[in-house]
Amino acid sequence: MIRITIIEDNNFAKTAWESTLGAEKDFLVIGSYSSFEEAMDSGSIKKSDLILMDIGLPGISGIKGAEIISGMNSKALIIMISVQDDDKSIFGSLQSGAIGYLHKSVSPEELIDAIKLAVKGGSPMTPQIARRVLKSLHKFKPKYSEENLTEKETAILNLLGEGKSYKKIAEDMFLSVDGIKYHIRSIYEKLHVHSRAEAVNKGLKLRILSKW
Amino acid sequence: MIRITIIEDNNFAKTAWESTLGAEKDFLVIGSYSSFEEAMDSGSIKKSDLILMDIGLPGISGIKGAEIISGMNSKALIIMISVQDDDKSIFGSLQSGAIGYLHKSVSPEELIDAIKLAVKGGSPMTPQIARRVLKSLHKFKPKYSEENLTEKETAILNLLGEGKSYKKIAEDMFLSVDGIKYHIRSIYEKLHVHSRAEAVNKGLKLRILSKW
DNA sequence: AAGAAAACTACACATTAGTGTAGTTGATAA
DNA sequence: TTATCAACTACACTAATGTGTAGTTTTCTT
């Protein structure tokens, strides 16, 4: 028996889900609320196996809510439901602990399948959203290529990131200020940028500069 | 008609897939090879809509292969097939451009469905693997801190990272240059820095700035 | 409604940054 | 040897940055 809590401020949708899921024999809707605060107060979240939550909740948003639920040591699975599918909503939800992301337009059958899939260890979401999640992984891939900085350039880039002036860097590295400028020109050229901030930005994103 | 290339060193599996996919009326297997090098030489990769590739290939591995294919401007979808389920294989593949990840034990029907799903914009993979991909996103979750920047400040910090001048930022945000300076003062104070480069650096490290 | 805080605008000024151009030196390759 | 190239040093100049100080407007708080 899968105990489910529904959090959705739109009464129409809420009622629809209640009856859809209530009719399923393996599901038990143990609570249904219009705001995260209510659901929290009721204590039904702690007793749930799965939580179906709208993103656009009044007060505490669905994303914040997911974060709170994940924060308490609940093993409840969270499926987000949204009308939006912008990066912020999708990644915000998934990073906050949601394991599924559905469109508000899901059919009753799809909703039921999604919940079953979630319980079986899957991550229900539309193919398009899944693809976007995958694509986001590309961004974390280390790059190399001819944009490789020399050791000295990397060291300078690090100091640039610390906000040191050319003069200070020159002192640190026992070079003239113009010597530093010389290297910085190369760095900018290799990274295709024209300022320190951009260089540091790219350096971190391309994993040339270490994270910590 | 979906043109498919198969790359698999195990002849047994290769033959099985050939016949499975060849029997499907929307699929056309245009090539079938035992190594990435062969497939590459044949030119069939460039003509494919979808590539079914084993991870454990002799010579150039499936992951390297995926990287190479993604590197050339091919629009071919790559589905990886593996016996292994370790992080390196999964994330290596997906970061290298594969959009699906299947176990070698897939049934013919599942394989066919997976290909159809991929073509429709989805990302075929087992529920368990999907869940693991999701969990990996948690690592990139923004750290919360009391040094929380306002929405406007975050937006400005982003633009600072792009190397835009105060003037440009002011235009972008419909504020005066001094208005921008006002916010930047706050940003610097909150992050305890005194320059753009430092601010961007900290912003990225504290995950205030995101990568997508 | 009054007061306080936050969100701006404004001006000034010393530093720093970014870039063009050019010369020097030492190592390396043809 | 001679030419080339990377790694500097040097100078000049404009644009941009960082910061101090001060005034105004908008938005909350009570």
C-alpha cells in the first residue's frame, strides 16, 4: 500500500488527483492540502511514501518544500507537478530532492504509471525533460583542447581570481608588471575573453581553476 | 525511416541486434561493425540517425567514440549498451553525448522501444539508472548561506561574470550606472571582496552563480 | 501617518585594467 | 649560421573600476 500526500493549491486539480489516485487499489491518499504549511502541520508528510506536489504553491513554494522534506530524514518520494518547464523549475526541483517531474497536463493513467514507476526506483518525467537533464550533464564535463593554459598562466589566472592587481601578481611571481600583462594577453586570447572576470568565470567553468 | 549503425565487438550480440532491428519496418540498419575504427572508416556514422554502441569496444572505447561523434557535427543519437553499471561508464557515456544507456540484457522489444523513444526526444534508460543520474544533480545544488544575494544582485553578478561594463549592465537593467554601483557595493560587502573577479570567483564557488 | 530602511541617483577622484606597439634575450629548428 | 619563436620588458593611452560622500525616492514597519 503506497501512502500518498497531495499538495496542490488549485482545488480543481487537487480533487481530480484525489479521485484518480483514490480509485487505485494500491494507493492510499492519506492527506490532501492546498499549501505546504498545512501539509507540514498535519504531520501527514512524515507518514507518506510519496508526495505529489505542485511547484507554484502560495507561501512556501514547491521547491522550497522539497528541500525541507529532503532535509528532514524522510524517505518519501517527491514528484513535482508544474505548468512551467523552465530550467529553474526543473533543476531546482530535482536538485531539491524531487525524483520526478510531471506536467500538469498528465492524464490519470500517466499519473498512476508515474507513481508506480517512482516506487519501483525510477524517475518519472517526460522524455523531453529527461533529455534536458541529460544535456545538463554535458556542462560539467571537463574540457581540454588547445585552450590549455601553461602552468604559469594557470597560476596567474588563479591570482586574477583572487582580485590581485598586476603589480601584486608581478611581485608574487618575480616578474615585471608588463611581464604579467604579457601572460594575461595569452590567457585572454586562449579563453577568448577580454577581462579578468570573464577569464575567471571560464576558468572555473572549464575546470582549469580548481573548485576549492 | 531511421538509419541505424551498430557497433559491437561481440558477434553474437551484434547479429542478434541486426536481426531484431532489421525486422522492424521503420528501421534500417545501414552498418554493423566490431570496432569504432571500422565504423568510422566506413563513413556510415555520418549517415546515421542513431548509433547503437557497446561501451567495451577494443581499441577506441565506446565513451571515446561517443565523444568523437559528438565532436563532429553529427546529429546522430547515441545509445550506449553496457554490461557494467558503474558511475564511470554511465556518466562518462552521458557526458560524452550519449542520450541513452541500456543494459546488454535488454529484450528485443525494449530495444525497439528505446530507439523509438530516443527518436521522439526521450532518453531511454532503466529506471534505476535514471534515478542515479538525478541523484548526481544534488552535487551541484547551490549552497545556501546567510550571505544570500538578492535576485537583482545575483543578476548583476552574472553580468559581471560576463565581463560587461557598468554602463552596459545599467542599460540591460534599466538603471543608472550609479545604481549598478550601488548594488555592486552590496555584493562586494556580502561576499567580502573588492573586485569583480573575486566576486565571480566566490559566486561560482558558493554556487550562487549556476552553470546553466 | 511617521520613521526607518532599502533602493536608487549623482559627482568626484585615484587606481587599475586592457590593449596597441615595439624592443630584448635566450632557446630551438632548419 | 640564420631565422624563428617564446618569454619577457617597456611605454603610452583610454576606458573601466572601486570607493567615499551625499542626496532623493520608494517601500516597508509600526
